[in-house]
Amino acid sequence: MVSEWLLSLNTKKCCVVSYGKSVDKTVTYTLADHSNQEAVLERYDKVKDLGVWFDEKLSFREHIQDKINKAHMMLGKIKYNFRHLTIPTFVLLYKTMVRSHSDYCCSVWAPYKKGDIVALEKVQKRATKILLSLIVTLTV
């Protein structure tokens, strides 16, 4: 089939992740590469697919932490690089630079644990503090 479509599969980019409670991790998976030689696929505990980290327990803890770190980093960039902001400008920057990170694929990794929800809300709390400081500086 591969020779018929003139497509070759890069077996170095293929990996195995098993999901479930009772998974036999001793099984090795092989795949034929473009020269019809069997290549053993590597087994990982987590894999990044379309920007979302999937771990073997599907807890998304590392993905949520990565998104929180990126959101805090973007808030820091906004605060450092834009000294004289108006409120509509800050809201626009927040929606494009911060919320885009925290909202990407959220239907897949939607947090349901209290600790994850609190950590995500800390980003919004920090943005609210920046917004309040803008309001104070604009009125003074």
C-alpha cells in the first residue's frame, strides 16, 4: 500500500502510549518502515498531540501547568512592555495574548479538580490586579 501511494512513514516520529488501569507495558510494538524493516516503537508516559499533553492517566496535570505558566508569562510581558495602557487596550491584549493560551482545546482538558481550577483562576486574579492598577493610574 505504501509503494502504491508513494508515501513513506517516518517510524522515528511514531510512539506508543497506553491508556487505562491495567495496561501491560512489556508488550513491544513494531512497524514496518519505508525499507520494509521492522522498527520497534518507543513507549512514552506522555505525548504532545496538537498542542495538548496527554499522559497515561489522562489527568492533563502537566498540560494545565504549562498553560498556566504561559499565561503568567504573557501577563508579565504585557505589564513590562506596555507601560501606558488604556483599559480597552489591556482587555484586547489580555484576550489575544493570555486567554488564547488558556482557552485552547479547553473542551479536551477541562479542569475538574479544585487545585487546577484555583491555579487557573490565579491568572485571572493577577490580570484583575493589573486592570485595577490601570484604573487607579488613569484616575489620578
